[in-house]
Amino acid sequence: MNDRKRVVLTLFAALLLAAAGPLSARDRAVLLEVDAREAPRKIFHAKMTIPVKPGPLTLLYPKWLPGEHGPTGPIADLAGLTFTAGGRPLPWRRDPLEMYAFELEVPAGADAVEVLLDYLSPVETAGFSSGASATANLTLLSWNQILLYPKGSRTDEIEYETALRLPAGWKYATALSVRSDSGGVIRFEPVSLTALVDSPVLAGSHFRVVTLETTPIAHRIDIAADSEAALEMSPEDLSHYKNLVAETGTLFGARHYRHYDFLLTLSDHVAHFGLEHHESSDDRIPERCLIDEDKRKTDLAGLLPHEMTHSWNGKYRRPADLAPGRLDVPMRGNLLWVYEGLTEYLGQVLTARSGLLTFEQYRQSLAQTAALMDATKGRSWRPLADTAVAAQVLYGARADWSLWRRGVDFYPESELLWLEADATIRRETGGRKSLNDFCRLFFGGSSGPPKVVPYTFDDVVAALNQVAPLDWKGFWRTRLDRTGKDASRAPLAGIEAAGWKLTYRDTPTDMQKAAEEAHESIDARFSLGFAVGKEGAIPDIVPDSPAAKAGVGPGMRVIAINGKRFSKETFRDGVKATKTRPMELLLENGDDFATYRIDYAGGERYPELERNSSKPDVLSQIVKPLARAGS
């Protein structure tokens, strides 16, 4: 071979290597070491070693997060980012159009790039996993926040070997398998990037593991709290959570996980939400939710059933448009009325079946949902289907004007629609079939380790038709797409078909009292047209309500009622007095004060469900326990 030909072939080989970019995932694992010892200071340090080949390289920060249905990766909280190869620093630049992409050039001879980065955990509690996740006593570590990965790779194709350091004395729990735990370093078994992002770690100094079941599949509630006292769980609650495990097994007929851990964070200083994973759930609620009965009923009772249901609906079966297999590809939320809406319905039903709420409390909660949807006037212009499509922007929408703008209504309104679907199946089959049969058919199958089985709208319709033949496509499209005058009321047909009707009473129900106590608020949305917070703040207004017609708007603050300084007592007394006199409110609006006269004469008004004795009580049958009934 002559020298000229050798040079040409060498250059051609170099070009091939440059085009190849990073190594395929299975060639070598990415090494990720996380130092969380400064979690109380809300800063996490990470070191990564990424196998590469020489040439251009683009590394991505996770953007589109499963379960959050939007581009919520907290890229703004990344700091201290440096790249080296062979001990030499590598310059980098951010893609000017894709903020989550970092571009660099890997020098000849290098087979790995070392990355150092810090993640700055927020102090503000707003948001989902990008909200506050660490306190002086605990942290919930989401791996997607502290890693990069090569562009162009599917998350199933990249393998990560991870190690973690925690503050001294902290205990932890995760769905990941532990390889070793010694010398202050926890090493986990290698997993794909898919599984890593799906397996957060909960850790803390006040920590407790509650075993619900050990065989054939282990189920646990792993609790980290800001105090030792908050870890206490009553024997009744323990029994109810054991019931939940049994009820989900009977409902779906299979389990698509090897074990299941509820990662329960109890703190007033973290974001409050639930986020589903295949073999665990990230559940964050106020600190005293296990020991304060009002908070337990309103903030905790329905959370774990909802997130556990997602192991079947959302993780195992997932809308195809929400399962791109990559973290840089946009998701489409058009089927969130199934993913989240059906889960909301089943989660509430399982809450009652498990005993976490009584049937009466479940009814009261359902009445509140129905009444709130009935007060949502945005349905006149925005169909329910659009709230699902627009989920990625509506999750972050403000609370003010939400009843006119609409928010993520595919949760509460779809609960009412799936109740109607359940009642319809029972009616069409003479009570022989129900939505339980759909759940076993659609989400059941064979038990085994986590996997994703995508579905489409047509798949949902086909499965419903297998259970009870009907024009299910027309059923859903009519309800999802309606606007205008026909959409002035909430979809209450399910409640009515179940043998109940939405009415109002002049005293709060048990669940309404609990919600007001837990959230330090007074709910006058169904009388005056607004609720008020502890300091008299008005977060939102019901369109066309007496208060709205009087000129009251979101962001105002109640100073006085009928000449008396605002307090919970004077406000409630003022509402009661509307039966004999209009209400006069002195309101603060920025730096201005004005008096508003509200022409309303109905007194207090709170929603409840009233039995319609002319129809069978289907609702009672729906929430009847399955596992304990042996069915």
C-alpha cells in the first residue's frame, strides 16, 4: 500500500469514527457518582464518565419526563458544568435552539468524557419533581436531574452504573437493586436509563419502612419525615393499605413489577404531589398527614391509591404518544383523559374499597368534584379534550381565573365520565359486567417485570366493546369535544345513573370541614362564588357568580365583612346573614380599597349527593370491596 493511499484510508476511517459519535449503550456503561451529602444545603454533586469515540458529541439533559407530561426537566438549576477527556478540559457550547443540548468535540485518542455538574435543588415548593426536594432531614433524589446522556440514543439502549453518598446516618429506599453498601457509598446494579429515571431514591434521618406484604411480591411504604413523630401510622391505616394491595391485585388480575415501594415524603418544605413509577411512586405531602386526621383525609387518603393505579394505567399500559422511548422527543397528551382521568376514577374507588375513606366520605368527595366541575365555565369555549392536549402548559398555569381558563380538568371531569362509563356497562349488561372487567382485560395480562405496552384511542374503544358492545367512540367523542351551551353543566349523568343526584345543603360535610381545617380556608364558591384563605386572600372567582357580578376578582383580599374585621367566624357569619341582607365586603386590591355589595340571598351552600330512590344504588356496588368479597 503506497503512502498516499494509506493517508486517504486513514482519513476515511477517522471520518467514520467521528460520524459514529458515542459508543452504543451496551459497549460500556455510563458511570454516574452522586454526592448528596450536602442535600440539607440543597446542592447535589455528580460525576459522570461517558464512553465516547473521537469527534463531535452532543450530550442532552433530560427534558420530557415520563409522568410529568411536559418539558419539565429543570435545566435552569444545572450548575458547575465541566467536561474533560484524558485530563484535559473540553470547551462546550449550548445549542442555541435546544437549551437542553451541550455540544463538544472529543479529541483523537479519547474513549471517555468525564462530566462534573451540580444540581441546585429549589427552595420554592411550587412544581412537581423540579420543586423543592430536600430539607435538613430528608431528600427525594430524581436521577434525571443529575445526569446527561448522548444524543440520538433511546433510553432503553443506554446503561448506567450508579453510586450514591448520603449524609451520615441517613437511611434510604428505592426500586433499584443494591450491589453494595459500605464505606458510605451505595452502589446499585447497572440499569438502563429508562429504569434509572423511573427509580428515584428517598432518604432521610427520620425514616421508617412499613411492610404491607412480603410474598409473593413485596409491598412497602418507605417513609421519610421532617420529624420522628410524623412517622407514626395507626393500625387502622396499616390495615387499609394492606387492603389496597389486595384490592389492586383483584381488580387488575396481574402485577407488572417485581416489588412495589411507596416512597412517602412527609414535609411542609417540599413540593406536594404524586409521581408514578413502575415499581415505586414518589408521594410528597405535608408533614403531619399521618397523624392529623383532617390532613389524612384530604391530602393523603386518595394519593397512594392513585399513584399505585398508575403502575397499570400509565406505566404498563401507556398511550403511544406518551411513550416515545426518548427524553428529548415531545409527548402528546391527547389520551390523558384515560391515563390520568381513569386513574383518578379508579384511585378514588380504590380509596373507598380499601377503607381509607368511608363510603360517605367518598360520596362527599365526589360531590365536591361534581360541584366544582359544574362551576367551571371554561367548558363553554374549551373542550375537555383540549385540556389534555394542552397539559404541558396547563400544569404550570396560575390558580387565578382557572374556572374560566380551565386547568388540567382531565383529572376531575374525566372521573365523572368514567363513572358514567362504569354505570353504562352495568346497565347494558344487566349488571353482569362493569369497568372492573375492562380493567382486567386492558391492564391485566401476565404478571412479570416492568414493560410498556402502548395503546391508542381505538384500542380503548375496542376493549370497551369487548366488555359491553356500544358506540363507545361516539360516547367519548361527544363528551370530550363538547362546548357552547350544551356544555354549560358538568357531566353529571354518571352520578344520576348510579342512583344519586347533586344537591346542596347549608352546612359543610365532613370532608368539606376537613378540607377547610387542613388548608386554613373557607369555601364559599357555591354561594358567593369564591373561597378565601387564611389572610382573606381570594385565589379565584366563579364566573357569573354573585361575587363576579359585583366586580370581585382574583387576587383581592377580604378586609372586612359588613363592617367587621375579617376572620373565619365573621366571614361565615356574613354568609349566613345573606338570607336576610346583602353582603358588603371591604376588599384590598393592590394599594386600593373599595366596598363591594354582593346581591346574594341564599346563605351557606355546600354540595352533597342525595339518594334517588327511583333508581338502583349502583354507586354503593361500585365501591364495594372486591378482594374481601372474594370476587
